[in-house]
Amino acid sequence: MSQKPWVNDLQEAIQYRPDPKRLFLSATHDEIIQGYTTDIYFVSAQQILRHLQLDQTPVVAEIFARHPGIFCGLPDVLSLLSHSQVEIWSLQEGDPFDSREVVLRIKGPYSEFGVFETPLLGILAHSAGWATAAQECKEAAGKKMVLCFGARHVHPSVAPVMERSALIGGADSAACILGAKLAGKIPGGTIPHAAILICGDTVLSAKAFDESIPSEFPRIILVDTFKDEAEESLRLAQIIENKLEGIRLDTPEERGGVTLSLVKEVRERLNQAGYPNIKIVVSGGITPEKIRLFHDHADIFGVGSYISGHSPIDMTMDIKEVAGQRIAKRGRIPGITNNPRLVKIS
């Protein structure tokens, strides 16, 4: 068996048996820390280096990004390497980075971190991708709010990671309870169509919401369930007057989706009826382009699949020094890459 808290022997990896009674197929925290989410050839590397008595050779490894984006995922990286005797330099979460910029540097014996290359790159690639998508949405929204509604599009094991990354990238709130909490935020959202469908009437649902939900939660109600959106908005405004903070448009594709003409009509009808302060929330297939399109007529943007479905930003780890000597694979420049923006973390 390995003397490390992680797998570094091929036989150990082959003999590992996941608990057949596990509740979910996603990796447990222990399995991640123990290295069972890595590619097996990184375990082979540990065995080879031990055989050659090179496992304690000091190296410097750098992780660089293939495309520009927003750096995110550092807490998980530090947790992954919490038992490793290494030094770490990193960008700060929320920092922008350029294509091929070094975002993280690790110094220490390769045996202390090499087995974790796969999860390290995966953590940073996905977290940065989600944060970057959120930043693009927030940049388009300016001072107006962006809410992340993306948890339904990803496996629940990573939903909190995704929504926390969106908040790091600039989203103002997230609907996933754990994702928001991990970022120190209060989860935000309205009520689902399901509640309105079961109640049978939007206004009845809104009144029940107002009567049963604490006052600190904003009164924002969906208006596309049963009736014309503009008509439903006016009904709500008249019945829960002075309490209705906003209406949400989430018209499905089968009815044409949320369009600029619809948003403009609802805004104008509310204004004419004396309700200019009631906010309009738009959701359903929202992208930065749609945010810019709706910007002058909507107040809050609920973004789901654009953030959750954003491509990971490819990350690559290179060994750049071995035993104090500069080195690199063909096509790369040997030696440590200068990046004064990196901050020593540990």
C-alpha cells in the first residue's frame, strides 16, 4: 500500500473497488483526495520514478490556459494539494488571464502532486469556463442584475461549483442553495411554474406567496403560465399593489420565446398603468447578445445554459524545471515563465 494518502501504485489502483452501495456515481471527497479521479498513467509515473529513485527530485510545474478567461477554482486546488509538501503561486480568483498565460505554478517533488494533474486541470478548466461565461453576461448587463439559473443543466455534484464560479465571475446571485452559500451569498429566485400550475391561477399563487413567504424575499412572479404576459402583469400589479417588485418573463419556445417586442410591450403597459417601478426579469435562453438586446427594457437577467454549458477553458500543465535545471518538451520554452501577477499562496 502507498505511504501517501493518495494512490501511487498501479496494483493499488487496480484493486480499488468502489462501494457498490454508493448513493451517487459522482466521486466522493475521499476518492478525489485519494487520487481516484486521475488518469491511471499518472499513477504509472509515480511507480517509474520510485523505481529509478527519482521520486523526490524537485521540479517546477506550470499550468497555463489555452484561451483567455477569468481565473476560478483556487479553493478546490488548495484542498486537493492540502496534504502535499509543495509551494504554490497563483492568480487570484476573479483575475482575468490571457491565452497561454501561466495561472498557477507548483514547486516541489513531483511525487507530491503529479498524481493530481487530471483533477487539477479539470477543476481550473471548468471553474474558469463558468466564471468567464458569467463575466460575459455581467459585462453585457452593466449595472443591471444577472442571476445564475444553471444548476438544472449540470450534474448535482458539480452544480454548487458551477454557480459559485458564476458568482466569482460577476453574477449577482445564484438560485442553487449550496452554490450561493459557498460564495457567501443568499440564494435568489422566484417561484416555479409548477406551483402556479398546481394552484391553477397566477394571482392566487402570488397572493399565497405574499402571505406565506417572509417579507425580505422579493415579490417577483412569473407571468407566462396561463394568460397573456402583459395582462397577467397588470392583474398582479393591481392585486398586490405596492408589494410586487417584479414580474418574470420566461415564455417557452413553443410560444415564440421571450422577444424584444414582448419585453417592450410589457414595460410600456406597466408604465401606462402607473407601475414604472415594477421590474422586468427575463429568462429562458438568455445570452450576452440577448442581454444587450433587452438591456434598455429589462432590469434583471436570469441566465442558465449559457453559463452552465460554457466550454471548459483548456488548461495544460508543463514541467519547466527539474532539479534546478531548465527543461521543457519540444515546442515550449524551457524554464520558469515570468508572470509577476502570480501570488505565493503556500
